[in-house]
Amino acid sequence: QVKLVESGGGLVQAGGSLRLSCAASGSIFSINHMGWSRQAPGKQRELVAHITSGGSTNYANSVKGRFTISRDNAKNTVFLQMNSQKPEDTAVYYCNAVVISNSGRVGDYWGQGTQVTVSS
């Protein structure tokens, strides 16, 4: 019933910037937290950034000071601004949201992922 779609991934050179977007749609009453995770080849999935419904944020130490997470509650959308990118940022980035449906059910949803490649 709920779908998350990421966009904005692509190829960028080291030191450059990308902005990821994730739009949620479907039977949504409200969205609690939203976040971004990533998975590089041969690595475990890593939480990158998290934002609560009230706007409180948390970041992985590896991206703190370089990435910024934000959300537009009116559009059920979360963003990840990635600056000063490093080759180590290369990964598939996944959007995640905890959604309260119109029926009152709480569910944890994930997007399909978008590839980010940072070249040196």
C-alpha cells in the first residue's frame, strides 16, 4: 500500500555533490521517521542519516559534516544532500520510512535503491 521511490543518484567526481530524493506515496496518514542507508559491494548495510517527524537528525560519523538530511512533510519526501563526496561514498542508497497508514497500522518500508558512484 505504501511505496517509496528514490531518485537523484548517479556518477560524480570526488569533491562534488549530489542530492537524493525519496517520495512516499499510498495509504499514508503520517510518517514517523525517515532515513537513508547505503550498502557498498562486499559491505554490510550502513545507516547514513535519520530524521524524526519533529526534525531531529542523526548521522553516521563517516558522513557527519558533509551530508544533510531534510524532509518536506507536505510532500512526504525526504532528501539527502551529499557534499564533499569521497570514493568511499560509492554505494547503493536506500530510503526508509516508518509509516502510519490511514487504518492506523504502523509499517516499515524501503525503497528500491539508487546507485551513487564517486570517481577519483
